[in-house]
Amino acid sequence: MSVSRVGLVVHGGRAEAVEAGRVVRAWCDENAVRSTDIDVWHNGGPRDDRAELDAADHPDLIVTLGGDGTFLRGARLAVEDDALVLGVDLGRVGFLTDVSAEDVRSALDAVHEGRFKVDSRMLLAMRASRRLEVPKDVEDWVQYGHGRLMRPPPVHPDLKGDDEWGTPLNVTALNDIVVEKLTRDRQVSVGVYICGRLLASYSADALLVATPTGSTAYSFAAGGPVVSPRADALVFTPVAPHMAFNRSIVAALDEPVALRILERSGQAAVSIDGQLRGVLDPGDWIAVYAAPRRLRAVRLASMDFYGRLRERMNLTDAPAAVADGCPPRLWSISTPPPADIAHLEMLPVPDPSLGQ
């Protein structure tokens, strides 16, 4: 693919991200590629995704320079235009970003010359019983110490709603959609439905629906399972539920998860990829689905998700196992697989002569 327009999403609070932004702009100048910084904050207020993309002249590649939070913002924009997104890792955990700051020039060369693969990631969409809003008193309270808030998600312009299926909101979540309590002293009470069937009524700090990509984020911190980002599933996880059953549920791609605030519950906040986007009152509901569109992320090498999991989560080996031996770093198979398992995905064995 020949890149013609690059949009930059830069974590301005990190000096290394600002410096990496200069490198990207210099590369663009050298290769006659237009570059534009994308900034959601304009004239003191947030712009919606479409306005951001219009201002950036609709880039065909979005480069994010920061951590996973910066990548999430760039991914939301990329999905809106079906653009590619390239994440440069300058964060602390970095499950989403793929390229180091030192390699950003070579990564841009590879994309410009078509030497990459597209990593297709599942997204979440949402309908609600009504449009989401953030009441002024809640907005003032949440903003204290946290800065500015994103706008509530707009109604999807191309989809219709009704009383039974609710209002389609223009939402794409890469990590998760969360319903959580607003006050410390009161849990939120929620009826949880999977495929339209009541699973259980929960009293909890929060309840979330995550993608496989988001399974290593809030869901993981709440005790949820780690799911390969190559899988397609919805992961429902309760957070600190006041009940005996506290396990996650992994639902199939076509099995929607709905959350209804019970009549005598307190209000509940709705967060999308970590950003507060609305408040639900008792009787309100949201339904979370697999989105029809997907994120297209640049992948320059084989994805070593489990190696990254071991490294970033500081996984340690059982002392008893270590006493019994030391396993090799990779399952080192160097010959072609037999026909019956030729479809399996395995990481290539490093070539010792290359110093890998």
C-alpha cells in the first residue's frame, strides 16, 4: 500500500512521544506524504470522530504515539474511516501497541512498501433504551481532578431504533463497555441477559463486556480470563459481585449481552474503553453486540501474544517446576507440519545466526 495521508495521535504529556512525532513528520516530509496531528480538543471542547477526521483530511494511516490509551483513541478514529492504525509503544503495559519508538521509521517504510499484514480485531457495538447523557452534577463531580470528558455517543446515523430494540448508538469499543456504580457506598443492581435470556441479577461494583483484545485490561484485573485476540467472543465479567457466583462468562460472537438497571438500584455510569460516556437511571438498559465492522491494525511480524503476556504480566514459574527442569523458550519445531495440522499457527523458530 502506498501511504498518502498520515494522521498522528500523540500523547503530548510524554517527551518521548513528542519526539517520536517529530520523527514521523520528518519521514512524511521525506516521502511526500501529508501528515496531520489529530486533536479531539478544539476551541476548549471535544470534537466528534467525524469532525476530527474531516479536519485531518481523512488519513489512510493513523499512527498512535503513546500507550494503550492513546492507541484506543486512534483506533476509534481508524474504524470510523476503515483506515489502518499503527501503534508505537511508549506506554507501561503495551498489549495493543506493536512497534518501538526506535523502529518507527522502518515500520513506516514497511507500510509504505506493503510489507505488512493486517491484524483484524473484533469490536463492540451498543444499543440503549435511550440516548446516553451525563447529568451536569455528575459531570462536575467526575471532571474534578480528571480533566475534560468526552461527549455522550451520538445516535448512529445509518441505523433505525424502536421501543423493543432500543436506540442504536454510534459506538465502537475495542476493549470493553462497562456499567459501574456512581457512589462508593452503593453497588449497582443489574439484570444480566445473554441471548435474551436472564442469566442472573447482580449486585456489584461494576459489570463489563469485553472483547478478546480487552480481556487483558479491566476484565483481567477483575479476575476474568485471558482470551487470545485472534478469537471472536464476548467476555462478561462482574466486578466485586455481592453473590456466590462471581465467574466470567465467555459468550459466542452472535450472543449479545444486555444489562438492565433494576428499579431500586442507584444510577450507573457507562464507560466505553475507559471513557465515561453516559449515566443510566433505574429501568434503563444497554445491549452489547459484536460490531459488524472491525479494526484493521498493522502487523509487521508474527504476533507473540503469549510471550508478551508472560513478559508484561511478569509471569513466574512455579518453584517446584523450576526445581524439576528448565523448558526452552519456544516449542522449537523447524520442519513443515504434517497435513492434518498444517493449519495451526506457530511462531517461527529464531535463527541463531541472526542473533535472535
